[in-house]
Amino acid sequence: MISRILKNIFKIPDLRERVLFTLMILAVYRLGIFITTPGVNRNVMAKIMLSKGSDTLLGIFNMFAGGAIENLSIFALGIMPYISSSIIMSLLAVVVPRIGELQKDGDQGYRKITQYTRYGTVLLCVFQGFMMAKFLESLNGPSGEVVVNTPGWFFRIITVITLTTGTLFLMWLGEQITDRGIGNGVSLIIFASIVARFPNMFFQMFKYLSEQMIKPHQVVIFGIIMVAAFALIVFVESSQRRIPVQYARRVAGGTKIQTSHLPLRINTSGVIPPIFASALLVFPATISSFFQFNMGPLQTWMNPGGWLYNLLYLLLIVFFAYFYTFVQFKTEDVAENINKQGGYIPGVRPGKETVNYINTVLSRITFGGAAYLAVICILPDIFRNKMGLPFYGMGGTSILIVVGVAMDMASQIESYLINNNYEGFSIGGKGSLVKSRRG
């Protein structure tokens, strides 16, 4: 079945080129992870990361960067500065009328906002790159070895230029995937970063089992939890709330009523809320660690798994679930399009009442979607901490991002297959794949 789908993918020239282009770009990204920033000792940094463990703030940052921190790669800042800049622009679009108007100007406005986002990315990279350089200069290995061979302003300037260039190159790679490949480029880069860490996580798991640091039943229980989380993600991401819409069509001898529906996804925001929430939580805590500011008990609470971290993470996920949904889904435009096409929602008057009705339904299902995101992203990590499993990364956030991005990419591939009269991923008939349009 899977082999037949793969054959169909490579039968369509445009789809084949897009898939191969995406794989090539991701390969370039993974190769860049192993290019070290000048003037540093990556072996000492690897020892420091091993001693600190993977369940620290630096470990999370390393996971989203695909191991770039422990390798002191040119991609050490990852794609997070670009995401942070996107968050800032999204928030400014709400409070600054000029930016809000740009969103309504079509492609020209989109290009202008993208340009501002890039400028913001450069500023964040310069700031974070300088902080990273200062942070590396202060680090020493377990035996007193230095990470930076020759500290000073020359090293800091070179590091800022290198890390800024690395992030801008990642940003460019993501845009190339979005325009010429399959899926959302930024999400796919994060997807590749997380998936690339899975083999190491499984190696850790077997190592801890062989050394009896963890019990087999703990791994089994956690595995069941992760399978349940996987099933819940697939179920919710595929779920919709369908609002019936009726259209009056004139036919010979009278008027015919045609019924359609307006599909609203339970989780309209996708994987954006946990990514944005992680970016916001990592950024200030990383800056404080760069300055080596001792926050006392607050530092412990803000570590992954701490109660304050989980609380802020939950609140940010809920906030971005609502924020991103209502920024992306323009209910006024939807209601206007329904009205222009001669449609109406049964029992609801066209115009303002239709807008209010759609907003009400969207608010209710978004609450369910936000609750689902919070449960998926937080509960598996709480179970992992309670059971004392020492490896981080096999948590709800990583699974959500991996499954969500994979489903989005599969959906795009399936649309190509169906449009070209080939079978897709969906199940149809008696357990077979969706029948092609030819048969």
C-alpha cells in the first residue's frame, strides 16, 4: 500500500520535483548542523551538554535546534529568532493600524510584512548572537577546559556574524521549501530538528534499560501514553465542526435549495501555539542564563517540568490558539463571501448576525482545541517526570509537532495525487485507499 503511494508520487513530475527539492533542502540543513562556529571547541561543549542533561532549558533549545547547540553549529540560534520576529509582527498587526492594513493589501502587503519580519530577525539574531558569544566565553568543561579558545571582541564579532548568517540562511531555506517544496518550510525545519534527535533518544532509552537506571514497566507505560497521545492528535487534527449553509438556485419551474457546509477545524491554529509558546519561554530564560543572573527558586520553577514553566506554557498555548485562529480566520470575510454567493446559515440572518454566529462557534471549538493542545503538550511530560524517565524530547510537544507537520505534508501530497487521478492516503471502500478518479 505504502509502496504504491510512493510510486504514484514519483509518477507526477511536479510533485516528484517538490518532494525531492524538500528532501534536498532538509539534507542541506542537517549538514549545516555539523559545521562548527569559528574559535570554539565543540567537544568541550558536548561534555557540558551531557553533564547538564537534556531536561534543562539549554536541552530544550538544543532539541529545537536539532543538536546545533552541542555541536556549536553555525545554526546554533536555530529558526527561533525568525519565529519570535513573526510573533512580534502578528501582535503589532493587532495594535498598530498601519501593519493591520498591510494584511489586507494582498500580496503587496504580505511582502512588506515579510520584509519587516526579516529585519526583526536580523536584530534578534545580532542581540542573541552577542549574548551567545558572551555565554560561551564563560563556559568551562567538567575538567576546567575552555569552550572558547581566544575570547575577546574579535571572537564576539565573528560569532555574531556567523550565527546571524546561519539563521538567515535557515530562514531562506524555509521560504524555499514553502514556495518550491511540500509543506510549511519553517515547520518542516523544526520537524527535521526533532526527528533527527529521535535515534539518540532511543539509544539513551536502551542504555538506561541495560544499566537498570529505569525499569521496563516504566518504558511500557510511557509508551502507551505516547501511543494514546498520537491517536488523540490524529483524531483531533482530522476533526471538523461543519456549519450548514444553504444556497438558493433558480431552476426551471422554481427555486432549488442546495445544502453545503462551512468546515471549521477543531484545532484551526495547528502546531503554531506550542511553537510560539516555546519560543517565548526559551527567549527570556536564555537571556537570563547568558547574563548568568541568579533568579533563585524562580530559576528552578522556570526549568522544563517546573510548575511555573508548565503554567506559563499552558496559558501561552491557550492565548496563541485563540490569537492565531482569529488572526488567520477572518469571519467577516467568510460571512461576506457566503452572502455574495446567495447563501445563508439556516436560522441566522445574513450580515452581522452571521458574523456573530460564526465567531461564537469558532470560540467554542477553539476552547476545545486549546484544551487539547495543553493536554498533549504538558501531560506526557508530567508523566515522564513523575516516572523519573531521564530523557527529554519524547514529550507531547515534540510528538504534536512531528505528527501535525507530517499530516499537513501528507494532506498536500494527497491533494496532488487526487488532482492527478492517483490514489491518496485516505481510506475508502473496503479498507482500500481512496479510489482514483479514473475508477
